[in-house]
Amino acid sequence: MAEEIKVGCARPTGGLVGAEEEKQGSSEATPTPKGKEMKAMIQVGKPAPDFTSPAYLKGNFVSVKLSEYLGKWVLLCFYPGDFTFV
Amino acid sequence: MSIDSVFVHKMWNDHELSKMVAGGVPFPMLSDTGGKVGTAFGVYSEEMGVETRGRFIIDPDGIIQGFEVLTPPVGRNVNESFRQVQAFQVVRNSKGTEATPSGWRPGKMTLKPGPDLVGKVWEVWKTDMAFD
């Protein structure tokens, strides 16, 4: 499910699925209105925004995509940072 | 998921978490350097530059069924997250014919909403059922 990623000196980053295409699609003639960038649009009963993210999993660096987990229950947990205390 | 890199995740897992959990963290430790994903989920704090303690329950169709967000100093209750997932699974398996009342946990009775139950919940559900 999670595909292994190559590790270089740059920190691997992920992001929202579809965000890149949107950026490329917008031409200079139609500047993106301010505040149009991904706003928090989280609502229960609505789809979770899909994303890809680099991850550490049991000794390997992998790439994880949320939509690969369709068919399963997912608990997605955010936290302030590694080595924080609680 | 946090704003740490996968390298820091590795260090934290290998040097600390693996001493709490045999074999280390069994699920992917996601990295969101820059906070793009956290921003989309409404848990990235620009002010602090970190993500708050957000927990999202996402069902097999990719739909968010619930979430809880805490400021950094207070930790979560994992059992409560599991209880909620179990409740959502009961509702889903019943195709929406059953609902789990306040205080439900596996083994406790569910409710079957319908015209016959209107105004009659008091007959089948007692307030002490809200507590363990």
C-alpha cells in the first residue's frame, strides 16, 4: 500500500492531491483571488481532503496517500511535534 | 502527522517511542513539513507554527464522521476514539437503521429511530446508561 521513497538531502514533502494542478491551471490573466488558497473546509459528513505525505513506517521511508485507505476506517491524528510530552 | 520531517520521526520512534511500544510505532508516522495538510484540516496554527491535537475519524468511503481538536498541553483518550469508531461501525452495518445513544459502548443497547420511538425514548433509555 505505502510505496517506498528515495531519500536525499532535501526533506521530502507531500501536500494535497489536486492542489498542484489547480496552481498550474490558473493563468496570469486571472490571478487567484486572495484567500482562495485552501481554506479549512472540514465538516462532518463531507469527504476528507485527499493528500500524499512522506512517512516513516517500521524502518522505511514511504509515501502515503489517504485515498489508498478507502475501504478502511482511518484515524488521522495530528500533534504539535515529535518529542513533545503528552 | 506533524510538521516534523521523516528523519525526526525516525529518531523519535527509534530512540523513545520504541521503548514504550514493543516494535515501535506500527502505523505510518506522517510528515507535513509546511503544514499544508494541517491547514486543509483546520489544525495548523500559523501563530505557533505547529499542528494542534486534531483527530479525525474517516469512514471507508473517505467521509469524515467525526473530529476532535485539543490545544497542545492536553492528551487524547484513545479508548474514546475507538469507542466512536465502534459506534460508527454499528450504525454503518445497520445501514443507518440503528443509532447509538449517549454513553453507548459495545454491548449496550442501540436505538432504532422511527415513528414509534418519538417521545418514547424515556421508556427504553435511562440517564444512568449515559455513564459507565
